[in-house]
Amino acid sequence: MTTFYNESLSNQDVKQLDRKGVFHSWSAQGSLDPLVIKSGSGCRLWDYEGREYLDFSSQLVNTNIGHQHPKVLAGIKAQLDELATVAPSHANYARGLAAEKILARVPAGFDKVFFTNGGADANENAIRMARAITGREKVLSAYRSYHGGTGSAIVATGDFRRVPNEYARGHVHFFNPYLYRSDFWAQNEEEEGARALQHLRRIIESEGAESIAAILLETVPGTAGILVPPKGYLDGVRALADEFGIVLIFDEVMAGFGRTGKWLAMDHFGVTPDLITFAKGINSGYVPAGGVIVSERISRHFDENMFFGGLTYSGHPLAMAAICATLDAMEEEDIVGNAERIGANVLAPGLKQIAERYDIVGEVRGLGVFQAIELVEDRESRQPLNAKAMGQLKASMVECGLLPFVVANRIHVVPPCMVTAQEAEQGLSIISDALGSLK
Ligand code: PLP
């Protein structure tokens, strides 16, 4: 029998072996992350040499419920004992149940859940649905965004420079609001939102509304820096989509299912799209899963000539069991409420205090346990902190037992949603010390 754990292994042995598997293209060179992880529980992870880390990354922001949650493991095991394999074309009880539980947590007006294997293929399929229903081709998406690593999803992602041009056909980008580095020279939130909307209107008009199938937008852009949209912006995008008959897709893959302190990030803004894409937090990554939540106004146009997905593993029973168990446990343990409270009472004020102490913290922003600090050379120039210093910061946090999610010049503070106040404070203190140790 294959075993996956061997007491005698060192971190170095595991790293050597893992070079044979590739995550990102650069991991083959071994430069990805300094860590090797053996086991976990809640907010904590351990390596092969017994070192403990506080997980402030939630593993690419997906482990909302925490590691090895007993109720999720039990849910998966119950399905595993019954049947672990099934073709998506057969009726599947767990799939129906998971869809029902998801629909119960979104606003009225949504009636179908189309399951995929993750976030990128959720966005692919949402785009395909929008194109099929409108008969139009173009998709507008934001420069500051991440939508996944496959064909249309990576092209929709703002930074698509590494993607061959043939995939880029029909994709158009616009600037989304980001007051700290405004593209519109705005002085305040209202101005930023209003100007971003004028800009989006101009793009729609110059591209020709009759050619635009969808606007795809992360409700709160995550990898781009946790950019909470200004008041009124999402309402304005909804109004533009309605005015021009464009399908509005909110990508809630990273921000959705508890992370912001509400079930969906869109709940903070009271704006409802036509399609919602999800993955990550839906079952905390215990078994790969994602999907598209479809509104009635879209699903009533579905007909049998439309082809979406066709994914062999779509609605896999183990993934569905993990979704059901995760959503139930989050409800029973008020994990979404915890994310809201820890964000508002510990993380946001704690990060603001850190910003008062260190001039290299340019901005603090976020919702719930979805917070980020943006680091700069100094507050006056707002020049992004150099890569060498960011590398030193990351190494020093890891050295002190904190696993952060660092992107460019930002530390994303994204522990699991069940993080305790004490763990959150411990993490903040490590971040503060790392900033203090920077030479
Ligand atoms: N959309 C957003 C907002 C994401 O953050 C990600 C992943 O980070 C994706 C889509 C892609 O999800 P996946 O990696 O499951 O394909």
C-alpha cells in the first residue's frame, strides 16, 4: 500500500521529491515557497521537522473553515464509504443537496448551480453561458483582477501578457477603482467610483454594446490587492449592464463563502449579478470544486443546444459531500460571523496600529478576514517597496512561524475564517516585528 507519511523524511528530502511535480512553471526550479507542509489543524500547519506555522495565507485563500475540520472530514468519509466515483450524467443525491445549500445562501432570483472543478473553469463556463445567451462575443474585465489559469480565464485576468494572442480575441480590459493608485486622479471614494463608471461607459460605447456579452468582475478583487470597491460602484456597473443588455458576472471565487464576514462579498453592497462564480471557500479546498450560480433571468434561456462544461468530474460526490459538510459546519459554528468580528475588532484595528508605527505601510484595506497592507518606500512617494525588502519580510515572518500570502508589494492578511482573536493577535505581532526588523 502507498503511504504518504514517513517519519524519517526531512524537509529537504520532500522538496527534492516534489521537484518532479509542477505547480507553477517556476516551481520546477524550486523557488516557489520555502515551506514543506506535513500536517495541519485549524489555523496551524507543521512541517516535516516539527516546526509550527500560523497559516495567514489560508493556502492561496481557500481554507476558510481551517485545516482538518472534523465535520468536513466526516462528511467526505461518509460519502467515500458509500460511493467515491460516479459519472456526472447520473443523478447524484449529494449534488442536489449541495446545490440546495448554496442556493439557500444567495439572494432570491437564483435557481441553478452548475458545478465545475475549480474557479478558472467556473469563469470559463460563465463566459460561455453569457456568449450563448446574448449571441455576442466580447467580454469586459478589469485590469486589476485574477480569474484563473485557463484559456479565457487567464485572458480575462488583467495581466495577460504571457498568453498567446489568439486566446485574447473578444477580451477587452477596463480600469477598476483603486483610489490609492487612482487611474483617474480622483481625490476621494465618490469621485473614484464615479470616474471609473464613466470610463466603463466609454469603453462599452466605443466597443459597441451590441457586441458585448459580459462584464466579468471580482466583487472585491483579491490577488490584485483586496480592493474594496467604492460605494455605488457595483450598483453603477449593474445599471450599465442593464442599460446595454450585458450579462453581469461576479467572480466570488476568492472573496465568497465567508471570507469577507458575509456569505458572499456582494452582500456588503446589495448588488446582484446574473451569474456568480465560486470555488475555493465553498468547501475550503478539501476536494476540488467550483461552479456557477445561475439566475432565473439567465437559466430560462438555457436550451439543449447550449453546451456548457461537460466535465467528467463536475459534481463529484466527494466534492459535493465536502460542500455540504463545510456549509453546515460554518453555519453551526457561526464561522462567517467570526470572520466579520475578527476582521472588524482585531485585524483591521491591529493593522491600522501597525501602519501608525511604520512609515512603509502605505495603506490598510479589506473586509472580514480578507485584509491587506500595501508597502511603500515611503508614504510621500508611494513607490512600491522593493522586491528585496519584500523577500526579507517574507523570510522573517516564516522564520517566526507565520505563513503569509505575499503578492508584489502587499502582505495579504487572510487567515482561515475560524481564526481566534488570540491567533489573529499573534499573527499581527509577527507581522509588526518583521516590519520592525527590516534594515
Ligand atoms: N477567480 C479568482 C478571483 C481567484 O482568486 C482564483 C484563484 O486564485 C480563480 C478565479 C481561479 O481559481 P482556481 O485556481 O480554482 O482555478
